Amino acid sequence: MNFAESFKIALDAIWVNKMRSLLTMLGIIIGISSVITVVALGSGSEAIIGQEFEAFGVNRVFITTNFGTEITTRDRMDHADVEAIERSFPESIKALSISVSGSGQIKGRQNQDPVSVSLNGVNERYNGIEEIDLLHGRFLVESDIKSKRAVAVIDSGLATDLFGRSDVVGERLSITSRSSMSYVVIGVYETPKTSFSNIPGFEMPKTIHVPYTLLERLYGIGDRVNGIEVNLVMEADQKAFTEDVKALLERRHDNVGQDKYRVFSAEEQLEAVNRVLGVLTTVIGAIAAISLIVGGIGVMNIMLVSVTERTREIGIRKALGAKHKDILMQFLVEAVIVALIGGVIGTLLGIAFSYGIAWVIKIPPSTSLGTILLAWLFSAGVGVFFGIYPANKAAKLDPIEALRYE
């Protein structure tokens, strides 16, 4: 008996017992569809996060104090450190800004609740770090920083919420933070669009850019610096830069090796996020794949039943000259076909589920040909692994005993 004959006999046996075969495949179908759905959504999430980081700027570097350690007055960064960094790495730095973060509330329009906002204290070069598309007015200038002016650059969405229009240059905002202060709007930028903007319920934080010197005065922090943002030139070696900046700060504050500072790039953060997503996808995929084992056991059970039901048939085949390998191949091929059909159905369902879920949560699914081929190979492997025992049992039947079987 050749492979083609075994294949035809296997298809006939599956077709005769359609419902039983479908129930046998169910575990395989659920397992494969679950794994493909999880992998597709995981890959889509990595892709969308990668796009956001590219828009955010992969050449951005953040320098902060490591508050996870005991920080003394001697360890704190100051304006002199910022100047030292700019002097030491002029070829690598495209733009640099001290970063002072705060929050506040703006009184809403009539009969509306106050609007919570984030205050981002920066200098006049910050728009060289983050792309800010101005619609009206201007960005901060050096005189704003030196004079500690109460001026603000807001996004068009916030402007529309507060004033009903986007061109609000010259209007005043009363922002309550440590105390209530009136800010003059000098610029309005377009509300950034992200890949997450279409997700139901997602709302970008409302950020107002103000002079960092103003927030230093408002929060009483003097020339103490907790954060610095840098945009590197494309040719710069990010890893070397982060290591050199940390070494410079440690030398200046005489705390070498004490890990008082954190210097990390957006690229490193992207890699870390992708690693976490990869681990989560793998773990969830592995949990989903457990159903494949259950499905494999189902295949083995049904094949054992099939061997019992077809004992006389096996006896007749052996009496007519079928060899051990012929019977082994017949039942092994049948088990593999059952698993493969389940794998194909599971693949189609998995792709459909992943696209359906991705459409609902507004992320791009990513189903690769490699994932599909791997799923099919895994299905075939399940068929071989769990089909070998029943096939071997059938092949070992004694033809005389088999012919006597009722």
C-alpha cells in the first residue's frame, strides 16, 4: 500500500464519521486559533508601540536623578551640570532642555467641570526635541525663559474645549497648581494624533508648555534639576552617550559607582517594552497551546476507538498481504490528516478572531506566514505524536485474532 492509497482511505474514514471527526478536531481547532490570535495581537501591539516611539523620537535621551537610592544634597543635579553636559558633548546634542513637571486645573467654560492639565516646564529649544506643529502664535523664546514669564503654549483641543475656537493667542488661562496664576497663551499647537487616538475611551493628556524657570520659582526648587531631555543627532552613539553622561555626572558629584543617576534612551525603552510584550505573548500563547495537548489526546482516543471498530478490516488487509508498515502508515496518516484539518480550520478562525478583535480595539493585527506554517507543522506533529500509539497498536494486531473479532 502506497502513501496515496493510505491518504484516500484516511479521507474516506474521516468522511464516514464526519461529526466524530469534527469533535475530535475541536481541541486542535481551539488551540491553534487561540495561539494565532494571541500572537497576531501581540505582534500588532509591538508594531503600534514601535510607531509611537518613532513619532516620539527614538533619538531622545532622558537624564534623571535615581530616587530609588538615597539622594543627598551633594548628589542633586543643577544648572551647572546641564551646562557641563552641553559643553562636553556638542557634536552629539541636537537640542537639550531642562524638564520640570507639574500639574494643575483650569476653570472650565460655563457650567463645565475644571480641566486637569499637565504642566511641562521646558526651554526655548524643546521644540527641537519634540515635534510641535504650531497652528497659531509662537513657541517659547529665550527671553521668556530668562524673565520667567507666565506664558503658555497649549494644544488646539484644549483651546477649543476652553474657548470654543483654536486661535486663542493673547487669551488668559487661570491655572491652579501650588497657587493660582494667570498665564497668557502665546501659541497653539495641533493636538498630536497617535495610533491610540482611535481606541474608544482613550484621551491624550492635555499638556501645556511653560518656561521651566517659572515652574522652578512656583515650586521653590531653585536651580535643582531632576530631569533633562536631550535629542541626539542621527549619527550619535546612544549607548556611548548615556554611559559618558552618567560618568560625567558621577565625577562632578563625587559619587562614582553609587548609581545616583539614570540615563536612558527612548530606543532602550522601546526594546524593554517589546521584551515585556514578547514574554507576555509567549506565556499567553503557551497557555493557549495547552488545549493542543488536550486536542492531541482526543485524537489518540478516537484513533484507538477506530482501531477497535476496524479490527476485522485490519485482519483482512493483513491476510491479503498488508505488512506492518502498511497498517502503521494507514492509521498514522489518518491521525495526521485529522490534526492538519483541525489546524487549517483553527488557522482560519484565528485569523478571523484576531482581525475582529483588532478592529474593535483599533490596533493592526499582524499574522505572518511563518506563524501559520508553524501552526500547521505543530498540528501535524500533534497528529504524529498522538497517532503513533494507536497506529502501532493496529499494526501489531494478529491477523487470525483480528479476523475472529466480532
